[in-house]
Amino acid sequence: MLTALITEIAEKKWRIILFVGIITSMTIALSLIFPKEYLAEASLLPANSRMMDKQRLYGENIQELYSAYGSGEDLDRVFAAMQSVTVLQFVVDNLDLVTHYKFRGKKNSKLKAREYLEDQMKLVRTEYGELRLHVWDRDTIMASRISNLLIQRTQSVFDDMFQLYYDRSISNLKKELADSSTKKRTADESAFIKSRISEYEVTRLNPPPSFIVMEPPVVSAVPDKPDFLLNITAALLISIFVSISYFGVRIALRTA
């Protein structure tokens, strides 16, 4: 059968060349027609979540105890936060991506813009414990703005959670101090609580970074999409495979 297939291909080689040429030409044309998109790429390293401990401000040897860089769990938290609805919707609203993505006037325009943003971004965990942020857009300036705002808003979300934690702690300590008269608390105990409140208030105003920006967003000088070379290579391989398969099926039916 292999010999018959080779003979068939040799006899119909011009048909195959024509078919492959047509498919490749169509792919080239479509690649030229499709809008060009530029890639903004940034690199982030997770910070150690233990740095949320107030002892980083008051402990003399804290730097020896805690590394500045986080673990895989810290990376997962950054990964989840950056893809959260809270962060994405903030970016959509602040950069007016509803208009930028041409969803203005359409039903559920904010939802559609947020979903489109999700499609236009990608987070990749590397083997080195790094998080790479990819954002594509037709406008190089907008690609950079989206990337930077994603990073800024993600940090703000962690800052808000950090401050909320200490707000609750301070509130509980103040309630405890207010009840000192009924519990007949000693002066030393009251002074200790006041000291803790002061420490918590200072700590609250100094939230640690949730991640470290190793490489700020950099936009590619040439379009990243569509991938011209990849599209042409795929079209060539697929059209050749289809041609060979077609003649193989014909020979199998003929000899059956």
C-alpha cells in the first residue's frame, strides 16, 4: 500500500502543491488581516507572608529569621489575587476598558469587558518560583497601563486585607482596655495593652509588599500576535497531512 501511495502522490503532486499553496496563501492573508497585538510582560517574585508579623518593625533580628522571598504558597496567593474579580473589575472600570474593547452600549458590557481582559492576560508560574504576567493589546500604551494597574491593584488588595486585620486587632484591644475598670486590671496590664495598641497602629500604617517586581512591564517592539511564522508552519503541515490522508483513504477504498 505504501508503494501505491507514493505512486499516487507522485502522479497528483501538482494537485497537492496547488492545495497546499491555496491553504498557505489563505493563512498568510488571514494573518495579515487579523489585528496585531503587542505583548506587555512583567516578572514578579512573591514576598514572604511572614513579613506581615509586626516583629519585622520591632524585632532586632527579624531579618535573620525571615527571608524576603516567599514560598509556593505565597506565589499561589498572588496568582489568585491578580486573577480575582476584585482586581480585574477595578482595572476595567479605571481604564474604561468597556469603551476600549468596544463593548459600550452592549448588554452586560462590564462583564464582557472583564471576560475579554481575562482572555487577554496570562499568568505563568515558572520553575524558579517566579510569576510572569502577560498582557496583550492592540495599543502598546494600553498594554503597559493594564499591566501596571494589575500589579498596583493586586498589591492594594493585600494592603487592604493587612490593614483590616490590624483594624480588628486594635478595635478588640481598645474594647479590652475600656473594660479594664470592671475587671480591675492593674496599671501594668493597662500599660501593656496601650503599648500593643501603639505597636499595631504603627504596623497598620506600614504594610509589607506581597510581591517584588523583578521586571516591570515591558512592551514588545513588534506584534506578538498573530504569530506569522507559526501560522504558516501549521498551515503547511496540516495541508500536507490532509493531502496524504486523502490519497491514502482513496487507495484503501480502492483495494478493499
